[in-house]
Amino acid sequence: MTEPATHAPPARPGAQSARAAAKGSFRLAPYFQSLSYLTLLLGAGLIALPRSSDFFSSAPSPAAQRSSRDRPEPAWLTPITANPTHTLAWEVAGLVVTMGWWSRKMAALWGVSPGAERLKETIATTLGAAAFFHLALVLLGAPIASRAADTALLATHLALLAATPIVYALGVPSIHDDGIAARYRLTRIVCQWAPETAAERALTAGLAGTLVGAWVGALPLALDWDRPWQAYPLTPMVGSLVGFVVAGYASWAISAYASLGADVSKYVEATAPKPKAPAAAPKKRKGKAQ
């Protein structure tokens, strides 16, 4: 009797294309174009969406400055600072759409086409990351009872920026991934902060920029200037957006510099004159015996 053939579990969709992207086929020009468009979307959403509350009210009332009325703030800023909870809620709603588009762009640049299963993984991971960020914010001193909604919205905001693109492009590590590198890629670039390629650097930059930007953005909360824009959680929210975008451009610049250096090295090596082989010494003829 012959033993039944054993079949290895099928590779997850997009595993081969993901390996190709990891080897250096990540295209920097489309990444820069998409990142520029994302910057416009994030900025427009932050400025325009908080004004959308008037469309859902039968009697819209003009927003009023919350504090420091002796020092008027710019008129365009008042609708953003007048109600931080509404502002952050609109920002999260817009971010769901924007980061959904950005995640698909990043997956396309990686050369993968995630399906419904990857979408479920992304939603579950984003919710888990939001719970983790909520706990971290509370441990760092965020209000628990008085501003619970603001803290939950800020945690969701951070999760959408930091976790959604990475998980959608790479997926959750699985034993069915093809090769040990694919299984532990997410662990390496997230936990060890060790991106090796331009594609990995682009994903890691968004995560790092979000966390650093939120941390720096929280610093004005401790100042006693009593400005409306200092209201929690406006500054961490804006800081995370700025950090995400700046880190994205920084990753592009680093990858472009590395690519340019590699191209220059190849050109120099290809055009460098090859050293001539040393001429062979002439052989001495033996003289005839006299």
C-alpha cells in the first residue's frame, strides 16, 4: 500500500508578491504621489469635517471661542476648537475612509491584493490596537470618567493611523505563511524596529511617526496658556497626524537616498577603467656555446 500524499497548506494570498516587494521592487515615485495626496486629504479633513455638524442641526449656531477671549484666535480655527469631542469624532469618521484608501494603496505598492479575510483581520486588529492605546492613554494620565469619550476617540484615531495600513498590507503572522521571513516580518518591523527595505520602511515610518507625534503633541497640554487649541485631546490628535505625514516623507527620502547611492555605485563600478594586466617579462634566450 502506498502512503497517502501529504499536501502542504496553501500559501496565503499575496505571499509571493509580498516577498517580491520585500526584495526591493517597492516603487518610490507612486509612493510619493500617494503620500502627497494623503497629506491633502488629512489636512482637508481636519479643517473641513468639524464644520459638518451644522448640516445635522436644524438651528446651527456659530461656534464661540472657549477661552482666552481677550486674545481672539483665527476664525478658521474656532470651529475646530469649540467642541473637541465633535472635532475628534468627525476626524475619526474621516480617517476611517482615508486610511482605508491609504491601506489599499500600500497593499498595491507591496504587490498584494488582500481579500475579505484580510479585511476582517484588519478590523479586528485595529479594534484591538484601539483598546491597547486606550489603556496606555489612561496609564499616562488621560481622563477616565470626565473625558472618557475623548480618550476612546483618540485611541481609535491612533489605531487607525498606526495599525490599519500595516496589518492590511502584511496581514497577521501565521504558520501558513511561506517561509520563516514572511512569518516574522511583522514582528521584526514592529517590535524590533528593524525595516530592511523601502517597503518595510514606509510601513514602519507611519507607526513611529504616529506615536512620536502624539507624544510631542501632548506636551502643550501641560502648559498654562489657556488657549482653546490646548484643549484635550486636540494637540495629541494633530501631533499624530503631523508625525505620520512627516515620517512618511522621511522614509521616502531615506529610501530615495539609498536607491540613488546604489545606482551611483553601480555606475561607477561599470564605468571604472579596468586595471591592465602586468606585461609578461620577456624570456631570456640561451646563448649558443662558443
